[in-house]
Amino acid sequence: MLHYRSGRFDESEPFFARSIEAGANVAEVFRVHGFLLAYAGRFSEALVRLRKGVELALPHDPRDIALDYPKLWIALLRSRLGERAAAADEIRAYAKERGKDDWYAKMAAFVAGDLPEAEFLKVAESPDEKVRKEQACEAAFYGGMIRLIGGDKPGARRFLEQCVATGVTNFLEYQGAEAELRRMKN
């Protein structure tokens, strides 16, 4: 976790892998490892780890956001792996279970294809400056990912660059945007 929290993702990934190989059965270990694998472009492996992290965390209080982001990333990964319709159904069902019409529900609706991009970006305009910046980071990331999944690399790049420009470095979305931008350069 020290390497992970310090942004040294390449250094932290082997520690999480060894923890799991040694029998760690902790939801957070699987979730973080899943995010690290996604950053590395190892999407199938990331999907397996994130699903296991979600499974280990259940039962889940729908008001707790601990599984919201893994569920969103699972939907993105499944979409990238050719399961877009099933991914949309799954994230839609989870959002309905959660039952709140809040920022997470809006992100889920956008990822599911139920909320148009322009409306989604308007929702991210919070009056609170800190929240606005954080939501701008998330909105730009998910906007970029949906465009990338849809084959619009230039549009995806613009959104991902906007995400990084927010400077919200402690968010998964920021880290994911940096990883995607690195992959686009190669």
C-alpha cells in the first residue's frame, strides 16, 4: 500500500500479486490489484481481480460507496472486452439497487449509455469548488473511456487530458487517465 499510495504502481503490483498468491482473501487487496492491472493494460486479469474484490466485500450496504468505483471499472473493462450490453445491464442494476439519484448514479447512467454526454457533463458542475474539481476529473475520465470504447481516440485523448489537468491526483480516475494516455503514446 505504501508504494501504491505513493503512486509507484509498477513497484506495488508485484506485492499485491504475491499477497494474493500467499492466500490473502481481503477485498481491498483484490480491488487495488485490479486497478493496478487495469492501469497496466491487463484488462482480463483486472476484471477477475475487481470481481473477486467485490465478491469478498459483499454483503454491501448500498449507501456505502466502497464498491461504486470497482463496479464502474468492471463495466468499463467488460465493455473493452466486448461485453458492452451485459456491462451496461450490470451497472444499471447496481445503480438501481443503490437507489440514489446522486453523482454515482449519474456516472453509472452515463457508463450504461442512459445519460447523454452533454447532460452528464452538466451534472458535474457542482457549486462547491472542491467537489466541482473532483467531479470534473471523474466526468472527464468516464467521458474519455466511453469515447475510447466507442473508437473515438482523439475525443478520448481530449477528455483524458482534461482529467489529468484537474490535478486530482488521489483519484482512481486521474491515475487511470494517466495510464491510458501513456498507452496512447506507445
